[in-house]
Amino acid sequence: MPVNIPKTDLKRIVIVGAGFGGLKLARELLYSNYQIVLIDKNNYHQFQPLFYQVATAGLEPSAISFPLRKVFQKKSNFYIRVAEVYSVDNDQKILHTSLGTVWYDYLVIATGVNSNFFGNTSIESNAVPMKSVSEAMMLRNRLLQNFEKAVTIADPEQVRPVLNVVVVGGGPTGVEVSGAIAEMKKFVLPKDYPELDFSQMEITLIEASDRLLASMSKQSSAKAIRYLKKLGVKVVTNNLVTAYDGETVWLGDGTQIKSKTLIWAAGIKGDYPNGFSPEITGRGNRLKVDAYNRVESYPDVFAIGDVALMATEKYPNGHPQVAQVAIQQGKNLALNFVAMNQGIRLIPFKYIDRGSMATIGRNRAVVDLPFWSFGGLTAWMIWMFIHLMAIVGVKNRLLIFINWLWNYITYDQSLRLILKVSGGKADKKEPVSV
Amino acid sequence: MPVNIPKTDLKRIVIVGAGFGGLKLARELLYSNYQIVLIDKNNYHQFQPLFYQVATAGLEPSAISFPLRKVFQKKSNFYIRVAEVYSVDNDQKILHTSLGTVWYDYLVIATGVNSNFFGNTSIESNAVPMKSVSEAMMLRNRLLQNFEKAVTIADPEQVRPVLNVVVVGGGPTGVEVSGAIAEMKKFVLPKDYPELDFSQMEITLIEASDRLLASMSKQSSAKAIRYLKKLGVKVVTNNLVTAYDGETVWLGDGTQIKSKTLIWAAGIKGDYPNGFSPEITGRGNRLKVDAYNRVESYPDVFAIGDVALMATEKYPNGHPQVAQVAIQQGKNLALNFVAMNQGIRLIPFKYIDRGSMATIGRNRAVVDLPFWSFGGLTAWMIWMFIHLMAIVGVKNRLLIFINWLWNYITYDQSLRLILKVSGGKADKKEPVSV
């Protein structure tokens, strides 16, 4: 059955996904001569760079999530539908969703990526991913429950695996979450759990390549390792996790680590609705697009952000999967939609790399600007400023700032609630049951 | 198997429940000559008076929940265990919990109350209760999902029951939640959902007796009705809900109301572990206690707060089930434990009524002091001040204040996220799976 959306004389653009790319595109298309339908399975935009702070009890989910309807309050020709999109029928130009069918004139896939376990089911069923606010909350609950469990165990030998944490993947997420957990271990946990001996707790970060933050400069990689080691994180490079049964982590070189918690930040893959022919899928399960973000052989379908694979001279394997690319593509595509409407020439996408950064605990970060790379306190302050400014909503910005200031002064992440909310599973595959 | 808690020379007091009573008692017993074990099924204390603001997207769960381990950081002879207590074996002086057995010298039942559906299974299985932070979050998700559903329905006749809300119970919770929903309807929802006609949305408050806020003065009751009507709430008194199938609410006089949401704030009953003989249970399923909060015929077991029934001359049917009684009983019992240890005379409990209050939307509240009762803006400001001061934790106080200020200035509750966190059910009967 068709979803109830008024039909008007305007052409309809359906945007699937309200991440950095989809949200930017939708905002830029306000007051354009199109009817816009924005579909997301959540009723909020998620600020992915700070998931790790939600997972480590530093921020509330609501601080980094922003209700979509608030962004687009009182807008005309604009429709939000909270639904899971199952498949695309490009011949009929229809989407099949959990709410029913939605027809489109133009379709934009901005669905991003999901965790990639590379077919390893033992890891997939036992590891904790961190690709959504819900998953970050699950990780928080898991960590806190582990400590609650540890106090009930009398045998120290049995306590250790419950305290241990293994993080897989040395990208920004893996580096930032290991740093944050190491800080909790240092400043918060011994006060909360005087019964436990946290010198027994090991935090291990495992990276398959020879350095952390592979997308950043060599100096930043080296600094990241140094900062993490100072915080007591064990960093293992050139090694893979081959299996995990919920108790033991097996590494490629035969090493075993006993740990009840394995955080998976090692791989991502493009995540889009069914219905596209396999030939247009490239590296990392991304949809191949041309310089205008048009999906190969689907003239009315576009893809932007992490899910899009645009091979250029500088980036033959596609752009880095970061927020900046998604935002810039969203903006460029909006211009092109207006151009299409006016029958003028489209503008090919050109990525302007503004640099990248990662933070490692209190007072320390690494920043790579196009021609300059640095670390330490200045980097950390820049990291904070940039992230604060990028947050949607003045109130969220204010609340995050107060939280950060508070946590900084008190050495305390105070949101240590094991909160469970039923009424649906956080599971990716589960549609929001509206 | 016994739960891992060190055995010392000190006598052990086990407190079950970290609500207002249990928390106060535990705090007052710090540095006493006892070993204290505090058991709660959550790892946090919940501030019940503001549940309705969580349900109506005005506050975050974390703002009104406080991690227990943070309250008791670095305390000695103090043990927190996150567990569900199933039953009490008073002959052997042990508790059976989801973690194993816990022995006690003295036991304090501070488990409060739960929703009472008076055996009406049709209501119980379809209504939304509001007796915990998790339930408040479920209600918030439910309300928001209803609006998301409403926009997908084309037929206005079918939209109305999805928008409608029926609140049962004219006590402070029922009055406050109806007022807050009426404010959302007035200020927030039309902006978020320009597609919907909110003049069609009806909020009905149903009370079985002849007035709202029956525990307060007649003036306050009358003011509450006036304030609610001004906000557009339909107030029905002298009427009962007899059945609810998830679609239709049947009232005692035969009236039917079509509504997808029924909020149950109409009845409570004492909620305590199994193992007590039925004779010691009184009105409202509360445990009969003497003037020292000792449970009848169980010399080593005490009960405080909502779950305790202490018949006095002034309160022959027991004290009102409010936070003040629980807090004062917790404090008195702490003094008596110290007295027992020193072999001196125990102090009988005497309730000092400091008054009661309820708020009804923006700028309006009713306050009953022992010799004075008033309403309006002054009452509302006093309500806010008292509640802010009662909140545990300076940071929570600060964040709530900022939220209130923000919401007041912008006419906007901005936490409208449908957030689901799996890893356990919020269901009361489900133990926290540590």
C-alpha cells in the first residue's frame, strides 16, 4: 500500500538516510522547487564521531542525536517518514518500506555503512559493534554490567576476563574508545568499585596493519601509539582477530586473550536497500557513482557519502569514508538538483580535504591539516572546538560543553546508568515498529 | 550459591531498594558500626516525581537517575549489589536473589510500590504504566511513534484514535502528565507535524472519585481542574475505566473513548519479595509495621516507605505514600539501628507533614502547606525550586535547570528521540542480566 504523502505538481526527491550527507542535502534543498521526502529508520540524526563518548558514559544519547522533525519544523513540501527501506524497484521508481510503498522521481541513497565482519560469524555473534547510538548504549550497558558481575566473583582468576576489554580496529573509533575506557579505568572505576583490583584489567587494541590511524600522517600514528601506551592501553599491530567465542579472542599469530568484551571497530561495508544489480557494487560494498554522484546505469538514482564509490584520479579507490565527504557531496548534489530543474550544466564533485583528527584521552589529540600535523593539548582543544561546532542544535552544544567541562574538572563520567528501554530491538534489521 | 560479599565482625544490614527511603537509610548508616549491603535491581536511584517529564520529552532519564556507586564512592563496609530479590527466608535469614543467596542480620524492605490494575487483565496488558524511568521512556517512545504513525494515515477518522490520549488517575502523576501532554499539543506538536490537525487530538483525564488530587486541599483540587481545562484537557470525575482493548476505553457509565494510548496512574500496590505470611499484609498490599518500622512478627525485618503500613492515630490507614514519609522513615530507622547497637531506647516514628504540591503546565502549580494553600506562578516557582533541590547530584541539578530554562524560553521539549536500547527488557519481572 502506498504511504500517505500528498502528490503535488512538484517533482519528488526521496532521500534515504539522515546522516551527515542526507541531512545536508535535505537542508540545502529547502525552498527548492521539489517535493522532498526524507526517510530514516530513526526519527533523529546521529552524530557518529561522538558515539564512543556515549559508550563510555561521558555523554547522553540525546546530546548527540537530534530529532529530524525539529530540524525541519514548519517546512512546506517537506515530508519525514520514519521507516526501514527494504528495496528499490527502479523500473517502477518505487521504494518498498516498512510503512508501504513510496514512489520517486529522483532517489538519493545516503544510507552509509554498517559493521563488516568479513563473514566471520563467531565474531559477528559475540562482538559489540558501535555503528549507532543504540549500539553505543548497548556497549555502555555491557561494560557496566561486566563490572557489576565482577564484584560478585570471588576467584581473581575468573574476574580478569570480565574486566578485560579488547578493541579491534586502529582507526579513529578504535583509538578513541580505547583511550576513553583507559581513562575510566584510571579515574572512575577504582572509586566506584573499591572491591575490584583494576591493575588486573587489560585494555588491548588490535590493528591488522602496521600502524594506527592509517588514514592520517605517520607522525600522528606514532603519537597516537605513544598516548595510548601512556594511558596503559596494550597496542598490538600487524595482527588479526581470527575468532571469538565470547570468552577467548584468537589472534592470527596464535595468541589468545581472555576477554568477555570485544569491541568491533575494524571494518565497514556499504549498507543500502536491495534491488541494485551486483555489477555496480565496488570495493567495500559501495555503490559506484559518477562525478555527479549518479549511480552507474541508474539515471534517476544518486548515492552520497560513505555508501558511494566515486573513483577519481586522486582517490582511485573512492573517497575516504568520513563526514566531510558526505557533507560536501550532499551540498554539491543539492546544487545539481537545482541546476537540473533550471536546465543548466551540472557541477562535478570535487573533495576539499580539510584535514582529520582523533582524540586520545584527556588533553591529548592528533590533528592533520593539509600542510601541517601536530598533537598534544592544542590539538585536543581544536578537536573539542570543531566537534562542538559540528553538533546540530544550540542546546545540544551547550549541554555537551557543560558535560565536557564537568567531566574534565571532576575526572568523572557520571552517566553510569544501566538503562534498558524496551519497545523494540536496537537490532539493525528490525524496522521501527511505528 | 552465596553472593560474594566479605564476612566481617560487623552485623550486616541488607537494604532492598534504593528509592527515597532505602537511599536515605543507607546514607545515614555510613560510618555506623554495621556492614551495609544495598540491593537494587537497577544500578541507579530514580527520582520518581519527574518521571512525567521524561515521558513527555522534557528531561533525559539520566537527569533524574543517579548511579548508586557514585553516591557511595570509596565507602568502606558498604556493598552494592545489582540484583532482583526473589524471596526472603526469615528462618534462615537469607535472601534469594538473581545473583545467589545473601544472608543478613537485619533486613530492610524498601521496595516501594508497583502499578495496581486491580486484576483487570485487559487494562494491564494494554495500558502504559509509569512507575520507573524505563516505563517513562517507553511511554515517550509510544507517544512519538503514534504521531509518526498518524502522518501515514490518510483517513482523518482513523487518525483521531492514534492522537488521543487517555490518562487514568487524578493523583499528582495523572494531573502532571496530562498537563504536560496538553502543553506538547499546544506548543510543540503542530510545529513538528504540520501535516496533522491537532485540534482533533483529545486528552482525557479520568478519576474515580469526585475530585482531582484527593490528598490535597479542596482549593487545590478545584484549581487543578481549572488549570487543566484551560490547557484543553477533558476532565472526567466519578467515573471508572472498566476495560481497554488497546483501541477502545470503556468507562463505568457506558461511555466509550477511542484511543491508542491509555496511561495508567490510577492504582498502586506494595511490591515486596515472596516469603512473608499473608496475615501481615494490609490495605494496598503493604507490610504492617510497628512504630519502629519493624514488620509484624518478623523481629529482624523492617519495612519503610510506600511498602510499609504503619497505622497511627492520625493515619489509621497508614501514612500517605509520598517521598517525604519514606525519607523520614529512612532517617528514623538509621537512628534506631545506631540505638540498637548502643543498647539504648528506640525512637518511634512520627511523620512531619511538610505539605504537598503538583504542577500543571507552564507557570501553574498548586501548593498545600500545613496552614496555607495557594496556586499560580508563585506555586509553580516553589514547585521548581523544591524539586531542583531534592535532586541527587549537583550536575543533575544544573542540567535540569538548564533544560527547564531552555524549554521555558523556547516553548519546546527538545528530547523527542524514539530511542531503543536492547540488551534486556524493561519489564519489571525481568532481573537485570548481570
